Amino acid sequence: MAKLPDHVPELHVKDLHVPGWLGEFRAFLMRGNVVDLAVGVIVGAAFTAIVNSLVKDVFTPVLGLLIGGIDFTNLFITLRGPHMATLADAQKAGAVTINIGLFLNAVIQFVIIGFVIFWVVKAINRLTVKKEAEKPATPPAPPRNEVLLQDILDVLKAEAAQKTTATPPKA
């Protein structure tokens, strides 16, 4: 290893100051709640893809068929630029638009997603209730050491009761 010049002090790991918050941050990250949260976010992202596909590929076509195929995509207001028939044409021409139709589509998709999530959670809760109902109604027997301690307590109480009845009252 090369020798440092005399005017450069050697640094040792023990000489480095580690901020106190760094240890707290590491402890925070290692707590179970944070790991559970990270797993929840990852599962949530995958679940979002499933729900979005369910809404986009299953419910939206059926809803579109029921309401006559209404698509609000081309409902827009041109603020500046050429007035075109479709939003795509207006955007290609560089027009500044307020896209009311895209907003309405997003609101409709949000309502549908909320509806689907409601029914999924309701089904999960129904399954959870069934599992809880299947649990045994009688509690498990107490451990042997608790039974022995209760027996000892009962004997001591009985002895104390006998002593109070055997001792004549003081006059």
C-alpha cells in the first residue's frame, strides 16, 4: 500500500462520524411493517394490472355495448390552434385543447374500478368470515403449569379460610 504524504492524516473507520439518524433509518427499514408494506405495494401493483385489465377488457366493452358505444375521447374544446374533428388530429396539428372526454373516460373507469374492488373485497371478506366460523368454539385447555398454580392457590385460600374460622375473636 502506498504511503500517504505527511500532511495527510490517516483516517480510520472509528474516526468517521456516523449520523445517529442513519442507524434509526436502518432499524426502520428492517422493521417488519416496512417489509410488509413493500410486499403490499408490489402485490398491489400486480393487482392493479389485473383490475385494469378486468375493467378495460371485460367491463368497458360490455358497458359500451349497453350504452350504445359512446366514447367520450373526441369530446374536447380547442383553446388555440385549428379546430379538428378528432382529438388525435388536433394534437397532431399542435392545437391546445381541454380534453373533457378523456377526463370523463377516466372518471368512468375510476367508478368501474371502485365497483370491481368493492365486490372483490366483499368476496374476500365473505371467505374470511367462513374461515373464522370454522374455528373451534371451545378454547384450548390451559397449560399444565397454570392448572398446578391454580390448584396451589385454591389450597392456600382454603388454609387461610380455616385459620380465620379456627382463631377465636379477641375480646
